[in-house]
Amino acid sequence: MATIMKTYLHFTGGDNLLFQSWHPSSSGALAGACIGLALVALVERWLFATRAGLESYWRHKTLASEEKYCDNETARASSRPRKGRTAPPFTATHDILRGVVHAVQALLGYILMLAVM
């Protein structure tokens, strides 16, 4: 017999959470599920901060390597100003790591979205 989910906000057990095996039915299990989802949310926000830190580090590293090629003041002063780069340069190690971190962050975001739904 199939169970019917409630269509309103409720704080009682009985619904499946992501999987059929994750079925909090007691108040302790419901509290544990809430704590588990809060930890997933914290990990997702930590990944966001880590990704922002990596982007900043890579940007600083790229600017430092560009300055190495233009080390004297006369060449720097004589060059005309140019617009800044809108996209970071392609570096395989950076982009693979950026993609993996972004994919894991998106996965955790979808897990949280499904838990709320």
C-alpha cells in the first residue's frame, strides 16, 4: 500500500527523506535528520567559500605572473591602458578543480532542494 505525503508543512515523522531507507518516524530520528541536513548545508557553504578563496588565489597568481613579464617601469608606463580580462585564463589544473568543486556544490544544493520539497 502506498503512503500519501501531506501537502502542507508539518513536523511529524513518516515521510521519506531523499531515500526510502532514510525514513524518520520518531522525534529523535526527525531531529537527527534536521541535524544531518544542517551539516550538509554547512558543507555546501564551506565549499562556496573555498571556491571563492581559490578563485582569488588563482587571480592573484595570474596577475603576479603577468607582472613578471613586464618588470621595468618604462615599459609599464608606456603601454596603453587596456580593459581587464572578464574570464580567467584557461589553466587545466585550475579549471578541472574549479569544475569538480562546482559540481559537488551543485549536487549538495540539489540534495538540499529535494529535502525541502
